[in-house]
Amino acid sequence: MNSVWPVHLELHINHCGSEHCEPGHSFGPVIRNHFLIHYVDSGKGIFSADGKTYSLSKGQGFVIFPGKLISYISDANDPWIYSWIGFSGEGSLALLSGVGVTKDSPVFDSSNLRLSQEYMGRLETGVNLPGNREYAMLGCLLLFLSTIDIQIDHDSGNMLNDYTTKATDYIAQNFAYDISVDDVARHVNVSRSHLFRIFKEEFGLSIQQYLMNVRISTAAEMLSTTDYSIHEICYSCGFKDCGYFAKVFQKQKELSPTQYRSQYRIRHYGYNSQPK
């Protein structure tokens, strides 16, 4: 389904590569001035940041944030083999936050080990590509980020707010299309039944009712402030059948779309015509 994407990402690939660590190989403590993703292809090791220690193995990774004092060490018996990429730019923080990686939660799991390794491999080989290789490498970075799966504990209230915010934002951007509850649940990455419970708890409505309210409220606004026809408003608000639209609108507003428009204009302008 449709989503909102930035026209231009303020991102720059600084460097990338891979490392077959020696047993017990350590790095740091050190501070970096850019972002660094490390993805563990095999082996074990420990990553430390802000006084917290994380044990990582195959299929996991960590992000080094600029200005953070970090260190890491590979296992003495089963040392890491990891891939890494350094990047910078104003879009970096928001991009990582969008997949759940933050300064307080810098560790992640892969949801698909094969794809994660493939995308990291493409990044490393992309250095030697001719032409606009930065675009290819940025594309691989975004593909890699799409495989990130955050497994951390959240405060239940904050998690509820995260889900509802993501769902309502998606509905606000896509209500004009033929979206379903399943589409919203897929976007939020929760089950349909769980999303239903979330909306009931937060709004006292089912998600289907919430979606319908957004469509009808938008239609009412368009009827009040534009000269678009009823048919044009109907289709612009995500309805495929104008008879059904009129029925739902009448039920919610206790007026037909035509009556609603007429009464609004008479009440606000003194006559049934939209002022120019």
C-alpha cells in the first residue's frame, strides 16, 4: 500500500567493509563522529556503550552513535566475523529511529539472516561499482535496515501509543485509497485482533469505525469548503459506491451530503452558494 517517503535522504556513505576478528580482538574505548552499523555474520562477542553490555552472536548487530563512548571485544573461542558500514547526514538519526534503533537501544536482531548478509555483501562490493555507486549503496543500506527486528522491552503505555500513532498516521495518509484493516495491521506489524484491542482501549472504537470516521469527517469538510461534486468527494474519501457513501454519511451526520452542504452554506454565508 501507499506510504510516505522522503524525496531526498540526507545520507552519505562514509566507508564499509568486513572483519574476521582474531580471538579476543578488542576495540576501544573510543568515540566516533559518525554512525556505524556492525552486523555479526558469525561468532560471538560483547558490545559496550553507556555502561551497558550486550552479548551478540550471528544474526545480531549494533549501532555506534556519534559522540558515544563504546568498546567491543570478540569471543576468545568463537570470534566474530562481522560486516560494517559507516554513514552520516541529517537523515541518519530519523532513519534509525524509524526501525527502532536508538541511543538507548542500539542492539538489533535480523528478521532474515540470508537477506541481511546479502545486503551487507552488496554494500561492500558496491564500492567498486561504476557510475553513481552511492545510490546503489544507499539502496543496499535501506534494504539492510528493512531486515532489522528490534526485540526489546517497552513500557506497555508507550508501546500502545507507538502502535496507535503509527496506525493513525497511516490512515491519515491513505484513507482515500481502498485500504483495509489488514493493510493497517500489516503496516503497524501487529495482528488484526491485537490492533482491534488497541483501538478499543485508546479510542473506544474499532479500527474500521475509526477509518470510517476519518473518511466521513473529510467528506464533511470538503462538502463545506469546496465546490467538488458529491461523486468527486465520495471517491476522494475512499468510497467506491456513492449510494453507500450517502447512506453512511446520513447515519453519522443525520443529513444527506446534499442537505449537509446546503445547511452549512446557509448557516455560514446566508445563501446556498459557495462564496468566490
